[in-house]
Amino acid sequence: MILDRPLGRMLVILGLSVTLCCAPIDAAYQYQTKTLDVPIDHFTYTSNATFKLRYLLNDTYAKGSTDGPILLYAGNEGDIELFAQNTGFMWEIAPKLNATLLFAEHRYYGQSMPFGNRSYESPATLGYLTSEQALADYAYLLTVLNPPSNSTTKQARPVVVLGGSYGGMLAAWFRIKYPHLVVGAIAASAPIRQFQDLTPCGIFNQILTSVYHTAGQPECVDNIRRSWQLLTNYSATADGLRVLNEKFKFCTNLTKATDVTETLFEYLIDVYGNLAMINYPYESNFLAPVPAYPVREFCRPFDKNYTGTDLLDKFEQALSVYTNYTGKTTCLSLNASAAIGDRGWDFQACTEMVMPMCADGVNDMFPPQKWDLALYSESCHKQFGIRPHPQNAVINYGGQYLESSITNIVFSNGLLDPWSGGGVLRSSNDKIKIVLIPEGAHHIDLRAANPSDPETVVLAREKHYQSMREWIAEYRRLKHY
């Protein structure tokens, strides 16, 4: 069982499987799809090889302006169209700023494959999948679309970079690494401190557990804790496995104990994290179709302490909130899609994005699992033929220290988001703004406005907008100095 994945098998950041299969296409979000030839390796002088980086562009809100701002979304681990369709905040403020919208796809995801169908073939082709190369892609894209004006080093148009989750990390790092290209960054739910020696490995699961504990049914967490042993007991016999297969209607029958204690357990750990991340106050289908406050709905059946077959029945009922909210699912699949690109985050988590996760079963609701870097390294070597460099992200970008030389970054975190434990929740640097959202789940502030949004979410978006206006005004003052 793996507890250390940052955003997911397919998407978000950091530890949990995220399946963006079901996001609807909003007719209001229209854009041109374009590509740009960018270097496969930005940091060599011995090769000129390039690939086509995909990006999405909407220039209608600029209204012909030649100096209106550009709002750049730093694409994270998934198809860029899915992020464009689920970042409504950018679409809502673009008309107010007369801004151009630019969504840049992360290399090795979506359609931006440096070596085509061979991109995931071996470490030799996959080795260019790094945050450094991705940030350099975005920098290259900006210098082409927004070249310097006159003979100065300032840009013709001010650029604000935004991102959520891993994209939020990239947004913050982009401002740190390329401050001459962007005037500021909105980094939502960006766990830039979820690294070894910066954040305790158990924080994520402790916050996650507290979300379930306060969901309206105090017995919910205790029932989840008991479910692990219950499922283990059922896995010990052929008759028990038959009961599980009939109860949960798995697409592929469980036939041995490890199908439960490894495959099913890992799936459930992912589900619990996903439900907490998308615990929005309205129906959504970002990771899966779910009702408003899905953690509350998951916990609703656990109105008291259950055991035995009663617990199994209540557990199946609770799980359907995530697996079959629409009532249209015919069977439960425990396997992630094998489409090309899905392994990208696993590779990144095995190289530079090593985010330790652990559980003790006491301060959290999960089976005890220690963080073991050596074991983790062996797993990465077996899967990809490489070893992790757990200190790389901290060395390259910093983590614990955001010195006064770093400016114009907003770090926003929902306190109901398990990833907030690795986020920036305070700073002595007055050029770094901290926005805390007590009722907020994972980067809810970047989503489209909804009548059910808590007031703190509305205020967070207003603070983002005001920060962006300040940065743009400051840039224009300096540009005309």
C-alpha cells in the first residue's frame, strides 16, 4: 500500500489518485488550442531537439488591448483542458482586468509528449519529466508570446501566474525562478513544504482524519478504523472473498487476500483523500461525480458504532457516495487507467517530488504504515530503474525559508484540505501574502463562484483579485519610470 503519492495517480498533488474523467465541458470556456516547439532539454548546449508543447489561449477579454495582463495557468499533472474547465476564477476575473487567458500544458501530460508514444518507454526518454524543465517550458512560451518591449528587460505585458495543487507549487516556483517574467503568483493549495525534514510525514493523514471526524457523525472515524480489520478477516477465506465480490460488485473479482489488503486498501486510502479534497459545498465532478459535502454524505450511514455484517453493509452504502453517486456505475474498478501519461506523476514522485507519508492508526484512521525511504527507493528502482533525490525540490526552490528577496506570492490554503499541512500558512516576509480559508477544501478558491460558497471563499477570491491589481499597477508604474 502506498501512502506517499502527492497529488494522485493522474492528477493532483501528492499522494492520491485523481481521475479527471468526468469534468463537463463548459460552453462558456472557449479557447484556441495551439502548440509551440520548445526544447526537450533547456539546460544543454549539445542538442537542439524540440517537441510541441500544447497551450490554450483566449484573447477575447483583452478587447484588443496591447498592454492588458496575461493570466497564465501553470499546468500540472494532467490534460490542460481539464484544468482550463475547472479554474473558473480565472475566467471570471479576466473581463475585469481585460486579460488574456493562457493555459500551458505540463510536458509528458495530455498531448505534450516530447517523444510521442515513446515518451514513457524508458528512463532515457522519461528523464526530461521534471518541474525544472516544465518551468523552463513556461518561460520559453512567455518569451515567444510576450517578448520584451523596446530595449528593456521588462515584458510588454504584465503576467500573473496561477496554479492549484502541484500547479500551485509550480506557480510559486515560477515567480521565484523567473521573477522577470511574471509580476506575481497565486499559489492555491500548494504544499511546497510537504518534503522530508520540513513537514512530519503523518500530518496529511491527521488532517484528513479530522475532516471525517467533524463531518457530522462522530462515530464515522471509528467505523472506518474497524473496517480495515473487517475487510482483512473477509479476505482470509474463499467464502469471505465471495461476499466482498457480491457486495461491492468489483469489475474484476478479488481472488486472494492481497487483492484486499493491498489493492483494495490502496484504493480506499485514495478515495478517502479524494473525498476530503473535493469536499465542496455543492455537487461537483472534478475527480468523480459527488454530492455537496461528500465527506458528510459518506459518513451519514455511520450513525453509531457498527460491527460485522452491519458494518460491511454501512460501509458499502457509504462508499457508493464516491463510486456510484449517479447510480449509473455497473461495477467497481480498482485499477487506474493505463493510458499513456498516467504514470507521469508516479515517475515524478520517484525522482524529485518525494513527499513522505505515514500513518499510525491512532492519530489517524489508517492502518499503521511507517515512512521508509530505502523501501520507497527500491520500489522506484523496480518500477522505473531510477532512484529518488528527496532533497532536490528543497535545494532548487527553497521550502522552509521564504526570504525577503522573494516577493509577490499569495499562498492560499483551505484548512479542510489535507494538503494544507505542507502549505505555507505563515510568513514573516510582508511581500508574501497568506490567505487561509477555514471552510475551504482543495484549491476551492480557483474554482468558479457558486452560491453555496462560504463567505471566506468569496473573500479569498477578492484578496487574490486585489493582489493581482496591485502587482499589475506596480509593474506599470515601473515600466513608465
